[in-house]
Amino acid sequence: MSDLKRGLSEAVAAAFAAAGLPAELGRVTPSDRPDLADFQCNGALPAAKVARRDPREIAAEVVAHLASDPRLGSVETAGLGFINIRVSAEALAQRAAEIAADPRLGAGVVETPRKVLVDYGGPNVAKPMHVGHLRSSIIGESVKRIYRFRGDEVVGDAHFGDWGYQMGLLIGAVMDEHPDIGEQVEALNAGGPAADDVETAEALFEKVGLADLDRLYPEAAARGKADADYRDRARKLTAALQDRTPGYFLLWRHFAKVTRVALERDFHALGVDFDLWKGESDVEDLIEPMVAELDAKGLLVDDQGARIVRVARQGDKRELPPLLVVSSEGSAMYGTTDLATILDRKESFGPDHVLYVVDQRQADHFEIVFRAAYLAGYAVEGALEHVGFGTMNGTDGKPFKTREGGVLKLNDMIVMTRDKARERLHEAGLGAELDPAAFEDTAHRVAVAALKFADLQNFRGTSYVFDLDRFSSFEGKTGPYLLYQAVRIKSVLRKAADEGAAGGEIVVSEAAERDLVLLLDAFDQALADAYDKKAPNFVAEHAYKLAQAFSKFYAACPILSASPELKASRLALAQTTLRQLEAALDLLGIEAPERM
Ligand code: ARG
């Protein structure tokens, strides 16, 4: 089974070949002028150059060859040698029936499935998430789903930031604030009488909750910036933690646990769920042998007490800094854990490809780490890819901050958007018949759709401005608009079912029906583009166009009041549209409610 475009390309290619011209020039694309044609082929122009002939003559010859193809309603030459194609109603109906019968809604799979790891989300212990984490979560989740749907074996990993300098800052701050915890930790460190008493210590740590970490971290971070001694202590604490000093280690485990529980809850509310929740700390055991190996391979260089790998290449446009493997305090750095994680993933999963869905601002970091990995033979050149993205900005053009000027907390963001969604539903007179629990559920889905679609409709490299009023509107190119259309189809189908009507054979006669089927047919191409470019906006665009096409179809083609045959056909079209729309939304990580 293939989409219309591919089938037509084959037919036109055969016509080119029959005329003694390069077959590959017979490629068709969706028409630039939908009022004139469904598809077009521009190949006669380059073919004319090759054959030193008049392009119009070539186009005419190809058209003559195609004239008897039953799939074509019409095929004509235009202008300087363009070929315009309209698909026949029968061919459209047949393709629609194929899509309707297909559990994959007309979408193909990759030829050779690969193992792909998607590294996304990347939240940190205690450090609040910023817009980069939000975008990474939304885009990464979608990329993961798109890759999986196309047939790859895909694993998503949160790569939890739990092993850096912020850990030393927090350990110090908590011990300062709670002398009893401080004592307990020191006793454990010293291996004294309390050393066995892990349970007592853990019970004592329970009084430090997420709110405390949220409060203490920014204070400690600010103090670390201003006060060299304080910073020095935090660095030493970090190094001691990484050496697994027992008291620090136990306290750190508590931080990681409380943060992770809250983060997973917030991510889940946003429809973001990781297959793996590995932390930077998980590769700690690999670091020492890795450093030894890098050394043995002659890749490590001493640099003022630190140990680095030089990754600059001849021909680089600007000088790329080296990878800092061991700091002068002896700590593992951000890039060190990333390098060790590449090794870890190679051994545990063996990915053919790793996608790092991370803020564009980290582009250099990844280039440096990837080069070091290739040098060390930890990955095949090209197997590691940074999938960068721009920022979500405030109206001031700077990365979005809350009204109080702080970085956003995911949960606050969801709450704020849900409030807005409720307001919008009331305004539009929607959801009035729902019971309170169903209304809440609908408001939540509208909120998630608003946030995610606003992000995913842009090519990921583009920055955009956070504008909740626009994102949450039921009109325009928004998530709520898409949900509204999906719910509208559901309601038509419910009414039909109540009347005992069901879908049947699809016939395509009205222009709006043609357009709808052509869009259903374009799903596969949208997915292929999204996959190749790691860009969910192609799927978002498809979902939007499909919803619009349905809306036009619904206005032009009565369903429930039509004759029995037409009703059956249009119900089948509506049902298939809904299934494909929901499939596309699912790939964006968005779910439509049953009613609103
Ligand atoms: N935790 C990092 C940060 O907040 C993001 C992690 C991205 N993934 C990676 N493998 N480095 O910046």
C-alpha cells in the first residue's frame, strides 16, 4: 500500500522512461495550485535540458502516455511544460477505503528499523526547571513517539542531572540549616557508632522536603557566586559526594528521591513519560576506568591541574574548547558524565542512533562530547545527534520568566494554563453539561493541548513568544481548536450510532470530500518529514490542515440528513478522519476528551 503521491510518481516515471527520458524526473508533488490540480510534475523542464527538446512537447508526450491511466481524472500540460494531475474519484475513494481499513491510518514504516535512544527532559535535582526543560520535554516526547510509530525500537531517557556542583551546594545548605542532620551526616562519614544507623538518618532527612530544596538552592547558588569560601566548600562537598562519602551520599539520595517523585508527577500531568530515568550519577562507576582508558589511548592531556581531551579539528571555523574530563578538584564534569553515559548506553542498549533533544544553547557542549566519543571509539561518527531548539520567550523577547521574574516551575505552568482553559471553556459555552470531574479533565486536556501545540507547531529551531491568550483560544491554529474539531466529530458519530447509522462504502464526489481524502492521504509524507528532520511541526501542521478540511467538509456535506448511501460514506470519512486526527495528536502527546 502506498500513498497517492508515490503511486502517481511511479506512473509518471514510467511515462518519462517510455519517452526515453530519465525516470527519476517523473516525480510528482502536491500541487501549488489546488484549484487547478491535486498533484503536479515539473520534470519536463529539466528533461528538456537533458534531451535538448522543447519542454512543452515533452510534457505533451508524457500526458498522452498517461491519458489512459484509470487513476487519473485529468492530466494536462500547463505553462512552460508543467504537468497537472487530478486524481479520479474512484482512485480517491479506493485510497480512502484503504486508509479506513488500515490500523496505521495510511502511515508507512521505515525500511530498516533501528535502535534509537532519545535523551530529553534533562531536569536536575533541586535546580528549578526552565523553559529549555519544558521545550525539551514536549519536543522530545513527540520525537520519541514519532520514531516509535515509524517502526524503530525507541527508548526515552530523562538523563536526570543529579551529580553536579548543585549537589555540593545543597548538602552544605541543608547541614547548615539543620545541625542535627549535620551531626548525623558527619557521624556517618566518620563511620562512627551511628554509621549503621541508616534508617535513623533517613527518618531525620524526611523533614527536608521539596519546598525546602526549592528555597535553599537559589540562596546557596547566589551565595556560591558571591562568596569564594562558600563556593570552595560546595566544590569539596561535591567531590566528596562523588567519592561516595557515606553521609553525603545518603543525604544526596534523599534529595534525588524527593525531586524525582515531584518531577515525575509533573511530567506525567503533561503527558511526558520516560522509559528510563537514569541519572548522571548512574555512570559514576564507569568514570574511573573510562579516564584510565582515555589516558591509555593517549587522548588525555594535563592542563593546569585538570585533565582534558582536545577535540578541535583542522578547518573548524572557530576554536572549539576541549572536553574537561577531570576538574582540578578531581571532580567529574557535565561532559564527563555525558561521555560515560555514551559508554553505558552502548553496553546496555546498543543504540544505532542517539538523539539529544536539548536547548540550542548547548550546541557546543554536544559537539565537544560527540567528538571526544568518536575519538575514543565509543560511537560511530554520526551516530550522535544534537536535536537543538530555540527558546520560548516572554513578551520582552527574553527567555520566559514568571511574573515574579523567577524561572518557571512546570507545575505552576500547568496550573496557570488550566485556569486559563477553564475560563476559555466558560467563555465559549463549552463543557456546561459535564459533571465537575469530567469538566476538570477536559480543562486539563485543553491546557496540555494549548501548551504543546503552541510549541510543536513551530519548527523546533524557531523561538516563539509565550502568549497564553492566543495558545488557549478555540479559534485559530491552536491545540484547543484541534480538540474542538475532534470532539465535534465524536459527537456526530455518537448521534449516528444512536440512530443506528454506521459507516459504509466511501464515495467521493464533492470538492470538500476530495480535499479531505487528499489530506488523509498526506499523513504518511508528514510523518516521513517529521521523522527525517526530527521536527514534529510537520505532524502538527498535518493535524491542523486535517481539522480544517474536516470543518469545511462538515459545512459543505450534510451527514446525518443525507441519503442512506451518502450518510454511510460520510460517516466512514468522519470516522477515519477522527482516527487519523487522534493518531496525529497522540504523536504530539495530546489527547482529546470525549466531550466538551
Ligand atoms: N540537565 C541538563 C541541564 O539542565 C540537561 C541534560 C541534557 N542531556 C544531556 N545528555 N546532557 O542543562
